[in-house]
Amino acid sequence: MSGDITLTAGDAEVTVLPGNGGRVGGVRVGGVELLRQGERFGCFPMVPWCGRVRDGRFRDGATVRQMPLNAPPNAIHGTARDAAWRTARKSADEAVLTYDLVEPWPYPGRVTQRIALTGNDLTLTMSVETYESSFPAQIGWHPWFNRNLGGEDVTIDFAPAWQEERGEDHLPTGHRIDPKPGPWDDCFGMPGGVDVTLTWPGRLELKVTSREEWVVVYDEQREAVCVEPQTGPPDGLNTHPRLVTPLEPLEASTTWTWTRL
């Protein structure tokens, strides 16, 4: 698609797709593609919420807001991944994209995403700003890392403080439990910041880090595994809202750092 952006640094190359949800379409290190390819894959920004919102409804004060049920019976992953973003600026190794929140999201606001590449890491930064009424929101990223880069399948190593107990509806029950072995479609708490290591034996080690303390790990698909740092748990608009105000934007970032093995 015209408007696609290619960033390069060292032997790393990143494709950014403003027209397809502001997502990162590919990350190649030494010619090896790390992200699952396809229109719905790569790595997309989750904003203004992450994961599922129960019944697509959330409360803002006394007002109940209804979002479209794009994962019936729930709403999932925000609105921005289905939209075209604008390119604010770009250089050889950095791109800045913007997206203005519109219907069905009921509040005006602007999302800015910065994608910055060096020879051995990629940093994604996002902010949500408003100049009008305050509103609850969440920020996160949903990368689909290829399970296999040639050789053995990836391993996922992390040490969360807790796991959000998941109900049959895939939403947190509100109880925290000791982390269980995978496979997962689960949210974990890492109060010291997200720190997850993906290792493709003999190929590559990649660390996903963030100052945020929530991460969803999804590895129930054959082709890919997802490690999703975010500013709150699924259904967090209801249970753990972060407020965007005219004085205080909501900001978050994540860095992927890789090492050849």
C-alpha cells in the first residue's frame, strides 16, 4: 500500500503500515522475519482499550457507554487497529503516526505513536491526549511473533508476580492466582515492569520490556505467540481505568531488544 514506511538500522528493517491500523507489518533482523505476516497480524496498537471489554460496555461516571461487539459477546482491542493513521514525520530509523479518536469512541482525543529503530532494538511509544472532557482509556501493543524462525520453536520465559484468574468468558474474574504453566491466553502482573524473554534456540533472543506492569501472553495459535504489554488488564476500562485529562495524557512504551545466538 502506498504510504508504507520502511525503517532501517544496522541489519534490522522494520515496515510500518499507517494505512492498516498504524501497525508494524514486519521486523526483519539479518533478513529473518520475526512477525507473523498478514493483514491482521504484525504488531498492532491497542487503543483506547486493550483486550476484551465485557459486553462491550463500560461506565464513565454515571454514563454507560456501548462499544460495537467485534468479538461477540464482547468488544476487543480498541478501535485504532481498524483505522488509517496519518504519518506526522519519518526518517531513516523513526516514524511518528497520529490517529484522531472518532465514533464509535465517544470522546475526542488524539493518539500519537512513535516507532524508533536502532541496530538491536525497536521502541514503540504511544500517548493519548485530549483537550476536552476527560475519559478512561488503555494503551497496549499486540505483536504476533513467529513461533518458529527455522530450527526449534520459541520458548517464553518470564517471572510474573501473579496471574489474573480467567473465567470461562476469557475475562479476568478479579481474583489473582499463582502463575500457571501454559498454554496461555492470560494476563499477568509484573509490578517491577514487563520483562519477557523469547528465545528461538540457536537463532535469536528477544526481550520485551515496558515500565507498565501488565502483560497478556497468548500462545494458543500454532503459527505465532503474542506478548502484549499494556496499561491495565482486560476489561480494564471497568476495573482499572486510567484517566486521560487535558492536563495529563496517558503514555506508555515498550522496547524489543534482540541478540543473535
